[in-house]
Amino acid sequence: MTSKRFARVAVVAALPILVTAVPAGTQAEATSPATVAPACVRLEQWETQDIKNKEWNSWAKMTNLCFQTFTVRMIWSWARDGDCRILDPESAWTEGRLGPHPSVSELRLC
């Protein structure tokens, strides 16, 4: 019985050492998700086809319907992500990628 009690005390005593070994902020930074733009920043997506060259283009447009300015970028699921763009209230930004089926997975704050 004494050996079980000693083992429990040893484990409990070791826990504070393990917790303090992690630098402050590291765990929160590693697990914090990216901040998604508010719902008042709207996303529209469509595609066009150049019949002569038989090429498809995917397009996405983000429009700021909020009452404040945001810096936002488009996160494309199958192409290079967009650059950060300043969107004043009632302004919009459109960008495109080669290929069919537009796929902006989210609008993310910068």
C-alpha cells in the first residue's frame, strides 16, 4: 500500500514540471484557428469558358457589406491563395484562376 501511495505522489509531483516546460503561448498559437472573415463579407463564385481556346476560368468575388473596413484574402482549395486586400465598406475584389469549378473554401482576415 505504501508503494502505491508513493507512485501516485511521484506522478502528481512530476506534472507541474511538465506544464512549466512548455513556453508560454506556444500551445495556444499551434492550436488557434485562422480568423474567418465575418458573414457580412460575401463570396460569389462562377466559371467561364473560352470556347476558342477551350479553357475554363474560375472566378471569385468578395464584397464587403459591413460597416467597417477589413483586410481579407481568398483561400483557394486547389490553387494559390489570394493576396491580402483592403476592403472598405461597399467595396469588392474579384480574382480568377485557370481551371473549372471555382473553389474558394473561405475568406480569411489578414
